[in-house]
Amino acid sequence: MVAVLAAASCATTPSPAAGHRPRADAGPVPVVLPDGDPTPPPALANVTPSEAFLAREGEIVLGGYSTDWANDVTVDLGADVRVTNVSAATSNVMSVDFIVDPGAAPGPRDVTVIIPDGGTEVAPGALALEPPVSLSFDGTLAQGSIVVAHVQVVDPSIPLDTTSSTDPFGVTTYTNLAPALGPGLSGTVLSAAALKTDVEIFVDEPLTGPQAFDLVSGPPGGAKDTHFPSPAGLDVAARTPVALTPGVAVSGTTAAKFATGLYSFAPPSASPLILDFAATASAPGAEPAMLLLPPTGKWVDELTGGSLATWATTATDPIFAVFFDQSGATGTYAVDLTATTPAATAGATPADATMAGAVMASALPFVLTGGQLATSASVDWVQVATGPGDTGTRLHVQSAGDPHTFLDVTIFDSDGTTSVGGNESGGPVNAFAGPLEPSHTYFVVFSAGAGFSPSHGGYVGIIRLE
């Protein structure tokens, strides 16, 4: 008799071989090996490899101890991980193929083997799910900001699709790379290589908290597009915009590349106002700008921007202004706001489609309200007259209103045919004409520009003498 059985036997306690059945509370009876060591219960001993990437197919090999695995077992890797194949090479070695959903939660997962008779073997937290990219940022990752995300691919098995095209102006577009971001975020790819890319991300003013990042690689709409997700990869900080007061300069400091400052102005009444937001910076080579957002704070509806950003308002809704230096310079800067009440305003009319029906700008600065171009052939004429002391001045014509309305403007001499200035590039108007003659008549004609859409034909015209 083996040693364990001999040690367990006594005169008053029959051995299991004698037919004694242990009490129900006596615990499991170990299986005894020939060398006298009890056999441990079946266990899932190891999982190799111990990590897998989101949005990828993977394979792990399971090692068991005292297991009796066959191809009919089931393996569970948790939510959003689909097991596609299980193959038991031996009773204690099994390979498992699976696909991880792009939206699966990162972190450790239990690996569970389910035996057909209902038993299970579990390796707690044995498989870690990780994003296939890591992110770092230049800029202020906060409400109403612009940041550059440096995306590093940490799973080299699938490189990025860097297919690109370059326009005549030297601007490169990566046609097969596109950020896939949630509400309140938008982005564009700035540069790309096989295992890294830079993405410029615009954060709407209302957005805060952890946000998901994803980059889709491959031909748009293709069946084999690859996702490079990082759930909660962007943690957007809350910040309160600094209220601006007309005529009072506010200083700030950018300590990091592409850092932003967030400001706002709420007009005290609905009376027409011309608003000029200005930005200056101390660093050599700096390119400071004020970028204006509507009351919604959405970048997709950005109003305008520049070192001097002008807008006209007839409401008390706040306008957000974001300080941004495109050069990436750091250091001190200043922002300023000038609010000007127009000397005259008038609404566009159906008759102003001709020189004879031109709206009269009775005084400058002047604001044309209610401009509406119904078709690409629509025009609005405005007549402007200089005074006897206006020698050597110039007309400055700008636009506001619907930021998606693409306009051209032409400034004509008194004959209505000789052009003396204008802007014919489409988009927001910022045109000049001069030097002007004193006591002279000029005509400003607003028309549809390149990119015009009938669904976006509204605008406000701003005409000033400088």
C-alpha cells in the first residue's frame, strides 16, 4: 500500500478501499498518484501572449494543468472580444483565435475556459487589452482649443496607409487617413509616416472630460479599413473664458507650443456693433491670431480669424475668441477688443441687384443687414460717397453673418464698371480700395464667390473708411 493510504488508515477509520464514504462536509478527496502526491484540480495555468490590441485579430495559447481539453470547449474573453476559433492540440494546450472590437474597454480580462459538462477554468486578468496607438499633445487640451496630437503606432504589424496627394499650392492631403472623432471634436491629418502621424484636433468650447480618439486607415469606405482607437485618449480640461471689455487690453502667456487662450464678449444690447478682436505677441516670428467662434462654441461654424478678426453683431449672445499662434511660438501676448457703433445701417432690398437700385450708405462706418444671395448670379449693390476731406483714404469692406457663405466683393468707381479694388477669392470678405478721391461716389458690389452654395447665402456687409 502506498504511504499516503497507510498514513490515512487506522483501526477505527476504514480506508476508502474498504468502502467507507466520506462525510459531505469532509471536502474533496484528492486523487492519489503512484508516487503518493495528490493530483491538483484542473487549472488554466498560463496565457501566451498576455496582451492584445484593440481593433485587431489575435491568437493566444492556453496552457493547462490536469485539464482534459478538446475542440468542443468554449473560451470567453469578455465583452467586445469575439472568439473565432478554438483548437486543442493536446488535452492541456489550446490555441484561441479572436477579434477585438475597436470599442472594447482597455485593461485586464479574465480568460475563461468553459467545459461542455459545465465546469470552468479561469485565469483572472490574464489578457490585457491595449490601444494600438499612444498619444501625446502639443497645445492646451481644454475647452475651445486647438491641439496637435502626435500619434505613435505601438502595434507595428499593421502600418498606416500614407497615400497622399499634393495640390498646386504644396498642400498635402492624406486621402486614406481620417480621424474618427465624437461630437465636439474634429480633426485633420497634418503629416504621416508608416508608424506615426500628427493630427490637428479642434475641441469645441462646451466639451469637457475623457473623449475617444480613433484614426481610420485605408481607402474611404473600403471593406478592409483599419482602426487605430484609443478610448478616452483625450482628456479635455474645463476652463472658463476670460471676459473681454472693449478698450481694455488683456495679457497672457503661452508656456507650451500651440497653447491657446479662451476669451468671450457678450454685447450689452442687440444694437448693431462692429467688433474688432486684435492679437499681438512678443516672440520673434510669432503669428498670433484671434479665432472667433459663435455662441455654440463649435469650430465647424468658426466665424473668422486673423491677427485682426472683425465681426458684426446685432444680438446679445456671446462670441468666443481663441488666441492661437500658428508658428508655435511661446511667451507673452496681448488681446484687445474694439467695439464700434456703425454710423448708419440699412437692409438689403430686392431692387439692389442693379446699380440704379443700390442701397445708400448714408454715413460710414456702414453695416448692410439682411444680405441674401439666392443664386450664384445674385448681387447686392451699395453706393458710398466720400466727403470733401477724405483725400487719400481707402474703403475697407468686410463680411459677417453666415460663416459658410462664400462671397466676392468688387469696388467700382462712379461709372459702375471700372474696378478700383475688391476680393475675388471666395470666403469671408476682407477687401480694400484706395487711395480715394474726396467728394466722390463709389459702388460696393457683393456677389457669390467660389464655393458658393444656395443653402448658405446670408451675410452682413461692413464698409468703413480708413
